Amino acid sequence: MKRYEPPAGWTVQAYRFALEPSDAQVLGLRRNTGAARFVYNHMLRRVSAVKAQRAAEASYGVAEADLTPWQGWSLPDLRRTWNEIKVWVAPWWAECSKEAFNTGLANLSAALGNWHASRTGARKGRRMGWPRAKKKHGRRSARFTTGAIRVDPSYRHVVLPRLGRIRSHESTRKLARRVRAGTATILSATVTETAGRWFCSFQVAVGRTVGRRPAHAPKAGRVVGVDAGITHLAVLSTGEMVPNPAPFKAALRKLGKAQRRAARRIGPYDPEARRKRTASNRWQRAQDAVARLHATVSAVRADSWHQLTTRLAQQFTTVVVEDLHVAGMVRNRKLARSLTDAAPATLRRHLGYKTGWYGSTLYVADRWYPSSKTCSACQTVKPKLSLAERMFHCTSCGLSLDRDVNSARNLAALVRHVDLELPGDAKTGRGAYVRPVRPASAGGAAGREASRPVHPVNVARQRTTANHESRLLTER
């Protein structure tokens, strides 16, 4: 089947709706998501068995040509093997949609491909291990790409293959109107269960009017620097400090109480006998209560970031953020909980695609640029600035202001005082510390960065923070 290619200028985004399925429809949803988990685990065991058998035969000196034939893990190979054995392995296969089995096979193919890419060095980041089986009480999900996939004209129902018409908890008017007007095409639908609630996410190719801004948006030419933090969700160069709701910290007391209650219930494992057992219904209800609290925390955090990033993309024509190394920052055990609660990396991810929607431009400052140590008035760089110093005091010009506001002003100045069409400011060289982010394309991930910066970056200055700061001091 030929892959769908959206028209030029269209973007791919998701519309997510909460569902209100009936009891019979819940059974159907669980049946299809369970089928996806079953085929994933079965084919993973098959690939693992073939891998172990080949390793055992090779240890006995069997020639490569005489080893057990390898089970391919590409999606066509896995699908071909499954179609040959599904009659004996899963006699109930006809009760579920074929898309449910395809979901499990596609996930397994991606997991094995990522493992192989990590093992050979083609995949960056931490080395991945062999894929593990999916648990029965884990995340339930199934993806539908063919068949009857649409939103009902009544704005209150969605239609999915083999599941029929399911009522939605919220109106589907926005998506239905776009589809009816011909400015949107539904590509697939994914149903997931989160904390006992079912959701349907439509992957949609949308034709947007790039640069369209709300009527209340200010005039063009505004530049803002955004400094993400912990005490405040973000600090803008305009002086505005966006408060951090800290949803996880606010829910700690309730979470502790719910988890202690769950620990007292009879769970699925007996620590004294060291064996599995049937969990009690009260244990399951206690686990559901904990899951609902975590879902609420996640929803509050996501809503806060969406409101802020949408406002930034609409009200400013240029947004400058930092390239934060969040994975390294959370290694500090004293800041890990607060950092994960604030989720500062979400700022750059959301702005990566929202700036493209509203015609704004996102720039990312270099990771080694000392935005907090530099005076926003006279550009003097401090050799040291501890985290405990929340106020920035300049010994050269006497400037005294909040360190986060000072950092945000420096970020905004990177773009405001540099002609972006030139290779860099020859006098200050400040254009070498900022690069643009390419808006999300139809087939690419949101917020994907450009392959090269607009201004050439001196690689020698990025090696260590100390060398970077010393060079800045000598230049100024």
C-alpha cells in the first residue's frame, strides 16, 4: 500500500478526545489492545528463541550456513510469520481487528530496530537493551490505520473499525469542521487507556495558514527571551515571571496516603512465600486511585506549558530559548524532583511546532553561552555564579536585578542586536551563539532542528565552560 503524502505546506498533528464507551465497548477496546500485547510478546519470544538457538549452535562449531534460519524483524517479515501461525497460536484472532495485531508487530519491529541501531552505534544516546515483554496491567494501546475511521457529524461520537460508534466526552467540532472543509485528512486513530479512562488520538494532516495570528496579537517585530526554571515555570525578558504550579509537589501528600493504602492491600505477589497470587479487588482499586492522581499531575503540567507556549508563539515574532542539558541536570539528586516536576524541556518541544503554526521564529542559544553570568547592561561576564545567588549584581556598572530576568534579557539580545542575514556580528561575535529551529514538516517530528546554524559556531569555544568564559573575557 502506498504511503499517504500530505500536500506541500501541510503539517501532521494530533487531536485527542476522551471517550465514554459503554461496558460492551470497553470489552472490545480491551480485547483489541490485549491482542496487540499478545502478538508483541509472542513474536518477541519467537525471535528470542531463534537468537538463543543460533548462539548455542554457533558455540558448538556449527557453520554459519547450517545455523537455524534467522527470524526477520522487519514489519513485513513479522506479519508474514504471524499470518502463518495465528490459526494455531491464537484461534480467537478473528474476534479482533487486524490493525490490533499490526500495532503489536509494528511496535516490536521498531523496538528491535532501535536495539540493533544502538548496538551498532547508529543510534545516539544510552545503550539500549533487548526488548522486554509487555505486562498485562501495563499501558493499553492500539492503532488503526485502515477501515472506518472518522468523527461523527453530531460532534459527539467517533467511529473506529470493529468497535463502531463510540461516544466522546468532549465535542469533536474543531476536527469535524476541518475535515468537512477539506483542510484536514485523518491518517490514523490510536486508542489508549490512562488511569481507567479511554482516549482516542487522531493523527491528522492539516493545511494551516502560516503566519495567521489572532486579532489581539501585538504587531510584528517583538523579540522575547525565555529562561526556563524551577521556582518559576519561565521568566521572560519583559520581566514577566510565569508561576510554576508544581503539580507533583502539590499532590505529594495525597500520593503518599494513596500509596500507603495500596501497600497494605493483598497484591499479586506474596513476599513471604515468594510466589505469585491473585490480587484482591481492593488492591486494584487502590492502584487505580494512585494512577488517577498521577494522571491529574500530568494533565495540570501539560496544560500549564500549552497555555504559555501558545501565548509566546502568538504574541511574539521571535522567541529565543536555551539549549538545556536536562538529562544531565536531573542527575543532581537535590534538584531531580523539582526539575522533573517543572519539565523544562517541554518549552522547546512545544515552541518547535507552534512557532511554525503562527509564523513566529524560534532560536536556540548555544549550550555554553553564559546567559546567567553575563551582565545584560555592560556585557561583563562573571567568572563564577552559584545557584544560591538569586540576584545578579554587576561590579562594573552596578546593575542589580533577578538573575533569571538578566538571563532572559541576554537571550533576547542575541537576536535583537544581530543582523540574522549576515554571517555574524564582526564586532561582538554574538551571532555565533544562536541558531534557528526549523518548523515541523509534514513527515518530520515537531521542533526538529536545522542541520546547520545560521552563524558559524566556533567549535573550540564549546569544549569546556571554563575555556568558553575565558575567551569571552579576553574579547571584551
